[in-house]
Amino acid sequence: MIDPKIFKEYDIRGEYPWEIDEEAAYSIARAFVKFKKVKKIVTARDARKESRFVAEAFIRGLAESGCRVFDLGVDGTPALFFTVGLGDFDGGAMVTASHNPDGYTGFKLCGQDGVPIGKATGLEEIKKLRNQEIKKLKKPAKGRVLKETKKTINFLPDYYKFVTSFIDEKKIKPMKLVLDASGGSAVKLIDYIFMRLPGQVIKMNFKKGDRYPDHDLNPMMEKNRRSIQKEVKKQKARLGVIFDGDGDRCLFIDEKGNFVEPYYVNCLLSRIILKKKRGMKILVDARLPIGISEEIKNAGDRPVVGLSGYTNIIKLMREKRILFGCENSGHYFFNFGAMAGGKNFVYGDAIIPPLLILQYLSESGQKMSEAVDGFKKKYFISGELNFKGKNFEKIKEKIKIKFAGRRMEEFDGLSVFGDDWFFNIRASKTEPLVRLNIEAKNKEDLAMMKKELLRVIK
């Protein structure tokens, strides 16, 4: 069974078994091999039972198309993409529904360049090829994969070497951390790195395959952060980090138990990275570019404003050979070769940012709240405001009339630039929502703009 709606902007995602089942997985795998002409591929899956059900059929489709499969088993999305970049592989496939609720599964696909296959980079072709493959299918897609069709691979030593190349391990002082893996698939990855660092780690939701007793897989939802916020305060920890379901993004909790907006984390990371490596370009999210760009320029370097979205960011970072890219949703992107002049391969990684911040806190002696306090006093943001059931095009036209005479850009949705404020409004590429982000140089302008825009939208 397959529903055409599962082919999203950046990946394939749907509810099991109503929208994606074993037959769908098998035929998508065969279409992927035909589209990318892959002969050697890396696979992994998240911890959901739904992903376990379809992963076997997907791998079987790869193998029966003549592809050699190197399987990581249950692992995080960073592990999958890193391994593709590390080795001589034609592509990768992560069986995951990312942060979607229980009951979903899906696929993140990429070629040997690591660029995720999205709607603009091949998913439409895969959908057409999949329809051709399903017509040829004369036997059920269910069935075990023969052991000889797939092999395991151990990437962890190389991964550890890469992520720690961004820091000086000897400068990280022992401190108490709270890490929440959200019961997701990056447990092995998180455990392997952080248990090798000095200090005490309090682990939450690290058990693979549990039913997420504390919360579900999306840390951007406030209710899913409550347990780690309480634990950080209870343990008197220096820092809390919560990862999403497939481990490709993370959010930070300061020592007071307060959530730190990714916007301020991005300002801090830009400052840290540019102190280590001058003259490097940094990609910033078009939804909130003003403050972060200002910080990068103040450091004497160059910001590059890019479209949000996994596929868009990785594509642009490769084209311009950018070292670091940040999105205001807790996604962080790094280039294999931008620092060392090696392979131009970009992927999303949620392990490197906490390592960079741990070294910064160790060297500066600051607490996390102190490290971002200067940014919070300088730049004021609304946080992402989401609206259901709204027509983006109608809202856009009303805003154009209301703010006529102001500088506007239709680069990623609609961005409007004021003297001391900025806002971006756009239709979500993954959900039926209109998303609004506002930033300003003072609280008064932020409140005023929020009030005016809510009046237009509602």
C-alpha cells in the first residue's frame, strides 16, 4: 500500500500501514536503486517498531535489485550520513519518520554526495519509477533478508575522531550533564561520544525501543522538554541537551532549567567556530538572519543566507564549500572538508554542537545562561508562531499592502525588513501550517510587530 502524499518536500514520510507498508518499502527501494544506479549502499533505521517492519522489506528491495547493503541497524541519521561520506558508497537510506508521532515511518535518501533526495532533487522521479516497479511486482514484499545480502559496518572510531577534531578534549573540564535521547535511535552514538568525556552524565530515555514514557520524539514541543528541564534543576547540572527521534537535531537547557532558543545557540556557535577558524563562511537560516549575520560580520567573516530545509542547506553548503550551517529548529550542519581541504561532504550533526559548547563553558568559566545572555539582551525574537488553517497567499498579499515601502524579499516565503525589526512568514513545507518568525532590537518593537501581524493573520 502507498499513498502519494507520503512524498514530502525533503523526504518520504507516512503512517504505517495505511500510507506506507512493506510493499511500499520494497518498491521504493527498487525505484531508488534504478534512479541513482546504486551498487553499494548504507542503511539504518530509527527505534520505532514501524520502521523495523518496513526496513527488512526495503533492504530486500535493495538486495534484489543487485545492490550490496551495509546495514547499521538501529542508529541515528548523523551516523547514516557520516558513513556515506566516510566510505566509498553510492548512497544511503535512513528508515525514519524523524520527530513524527508514534505510528509513522518513512525514508531519508541520499546519493554519494550526501545531498538528501527531496522533491526538487529526485523524489518525483522516484515516485514515478516506484509506480512502474509496483506493476512488475508478482510476489509479496514481505520476507526475511538473507544474511549474505547485507553486512554490518563499524564507523564509530572514525566518527569519534571526526567530531572531536572540532575541539580540544583536554580543555573540557568535568561537569554534570543531563542528556535526553527521547527514546530515539541515536542512543548508541550519544553514548559512545559522551561517556568518553570527563564528568557525570545523567541519561534520560536511553533505552532503545521503549514506548517513550516521558514524552514523544519532537523536542521543539514545550511539553516534551519539561522532564529534562526539571532534571537539570534537580541534579544541579551545568547543561542539559535533548535530542530528537533520529538524533539529527538537539536543543539546549541551561543550568537554571530554562530552554535556550536555537537562535541564541546559533549566535554562540558562530562565535565559537569563527574564533577557531577565521575566514570561514557560515550559512544562516533565512527565517531569522539579522542577529546571527551581525555577529558573524562583527567577527570579520561572511554570513550566507540560505533557504531553510535539510536539502536546501546541504546543497548550498556544498556549492559554496561552507564549514557550518545553522537552522533555527535545532539542526546543525558541518562540512567534512571545509577546514582541512578534504572531501566536500555536508551532513547534519547534533553531537558536535554540545562538544563545542562544553569546551567553551570549560574555558570561559561561564554558565550556559551567561554565555547566551549578551545575545538575548541584544536581539529579541518571537519564537516560531504557527497558524493552522490559514491561506498563506492571502496573508502575503495583505502584508505587502500593509508594509508597502519597506524592503521585502520573497526568498523563503516573505521577509520584510524594518529599521529595528524583521519578520519572515512562510508556508510550512512539511505540515499544513503558516509559520511566522519576528526579530527586533528591543522588546517594544517586538511586541508592536507581533500585535500588528497577529491582527493581519487572524
